[in-house]
Amino acid sequence: MIKEILVDTKPGQTRIAILEDGELAELHIETADKTKLIGNIYRGKVERVLPGMQCAFVDIGIGKNAYLSADDVVLRKNHPYEKDNGTVKIENMVKQGQEITVQVVKDEIGTKGPKVTTDITLPGNLTVLYPLSPGTGVSKKIADRSERERLKKIAEEFCPEGMGVVIRTAAEGADESLIGNDVRSMLKRWELIKIKEAKGQVPRCLYQEPGLLQKLAQGGANSNIKRIVLNDYKEFEDLLKFLDDTVPEMKMRVEFFYRDYDMFKFYNIDSAIKEALARKVWLKSGGYLVFDYTEALTVIDVNTGKYVGKNDQDETIFKTNCEAAVTIARQIRLRDISGIILIDFIDMKDASHKETVLSILAEECKKDGTQVVVVGMTNLGLVELTRKKVRNSLNQILTHPCPNCGGSGRIMNNV
């Protein structure tokens, strides 16, 4: 799979399009008035503790208090926590007014503030360091057993005492020395964070995660990124300078878009964005998908549409569902849909056809960097899956509710 990254910079907004084999796979939008918070580490202050909700709200200095669940609090060693039926309660772990170090794991969505955790993670190019959670692991996406065993031994060798190290997918086939250097780099970062944590006003930011473009470019040397194209010369020079200090070999893949033409139109990105916001998406065969969003879940309906097939009805339905499974996985990722998703495939009589469609859907979802779980088919014949919620969907970012219909998409008839 060949990846390309297109960076369209305009006053107050930067759009980053990730293409896979020439098709838009992901779109990220960064605006000047809304900074990305995911991965940032803050020294905050506990404002409120809610025992009834088993959570606390922490002031991290961004205007909205961050949400901290009891499940996201790492227990300190040798601390006499009081337990209730074997469970440690939030009120026994944090107190109002307490200073606490947290990391953002989910951006603020709608009126809700960001979600934070005290279980800090520091991702590198090849590894992820867990300074407060001991243990080692290897990415599940690495399937080869012998390679997993090799990487597991390397993780155990370089894992500092009392900390945790997880080997990332990008480390598959990587030399032991490179993995060791990556762990040491993360340890230096953690030492700097600990120094900043010791003193200063509260709340304050201890560490700011590099921007998406920098992270993609930095990890590009270990992935299949063919090129990165930018249309802003200052951004172009800044990226080259960043790579000069981090991954010099990636500089050869960075290009400047010299044409006096809209870059997204030139690469047909605008039409792909328009499709990603549409309720109806046509399949190449002539079938189509319908996306409906509710507060609780997203429903996707599959229809044969113009496709009538050549042989028999079962084969027509099967082919439509197979094509739909591939397109649905791509659209879920592109639209950044999260939470519960129900798919109403066209009814299939053959059990093997059902298994094949589910298998295709699960395989295509593996391409998604965000965690997706294909639960399976319900008794009603609906396919259920869940996708981890990290940020606002593309629909929420690029559109707003109609003031006339309240977002329902329907307007009352004149009676």
C-alpha cells in the first residue's frame, strides 16, 4: 500500500489528507483557534470529586475542566487506599485541591471537556513507554510468531525497572539497536517531564505532543509513506528543519506544491470530502449505502440500487455486500465515525456468504489506526461493531445542525 500525505494550509486552517493507493483514507483538520490536545501532559488541579459518578474534574488550564474516571487513575505504590467491596473509590484516590499530572486521551467533544488519565504513555517511532505501568508487550498486528518472540525479548531487555514497554507495529523487522535507541529517547523525554513537574504554577503544560504532520513524517521512515506534499513554503521549510533534527532520511520524500492551483482540487480531494459528508454513497457496482446518525449510534443501510447482477439473486446480493463491506470500512475511517455502529447488509441465505462478508469487513477494519471491534451479527441480522471515540467526527467538524429543522433533516409540512 502506497501512502501519500497532502497538507493544504490556508489562513487559520490546515487540512491534512492521507491517501492510500490514491484514495482518500483520512482527513484531519487543524484550526488556529482550536489546538489539538491528545497526548499533551499537564500538571493540573482537582476541582471537583464526584463519588456518585466515580469521576473527578481537573483544571488543566484550557477553559474547560478535564474529565478523569476512577478507572483511569494509576494507584501509587505503598499507599493505604480504602476499598469498598474490593474496589478503590475515586474519593480515596484523589482529593479536591490536589495537584495531579494527567495526559489527554480524548479531545473535547461538543460541550464536554477533554478526557484525561494519570497512566502516562510516551509513544516513539518503534515503541511506547509506560513510565507508571510495568510490563512488556508486542503489537497484535505483528502476526509472525518468531518475530513476536524476538521483539518480546528485546522489550524485556530494554524495559526499565518499574516501567512498561510495548513494541509498535513499525518495529517489525527492525534492528535491536534501533529499538533500544527509541526506548532511551522516550526515557529522556520522561526525565524532562519529571523535572518540569517538580515546580511551577498550576495548571501548566508539561509536554506538548508534536503536531500530526510532524508525527506522520517522523514515523514515515518506518512506514510506506511515498511522499509528503505541502503548499505553504514556511510549513515546508519548518518540516524540513524538524526532520533534519529527527529523521534526516525522510527529507527526500518532502515536496513543495509549486502549481498555482488549489491542491485539494488538483488531487480530487474535495470530491472525496463531499462524498464523506453525503448521506448516500454509491458503490461502483450500482448499489449504494445510506448513513444515518443518531445520538446513540450510527446506522448504515446497504441497497442493491441499480445493480441487478447477471446470474441469480443470491450472487447479486453477495457481491453487493462484499463491495459494501470494503467501502463501509473505508468510510467509517474517513468520516471518523465512533461509538456503536450497526450495518444492515442485504439479507443473505447462505451462511458461508455471511461469514465471508464479516471476514472482509474485519480485515478492512484492520487498516484503521483507531481501534475497531467487529462484534458480529445480531439475531436481527444486523452487523454490530464499535470504534473508539477519540475526536469529533468529520460530520461534526465540517457541518452544523439546520436551524429550521433542528438537525433532523425534515421540515414540517404546511397544514
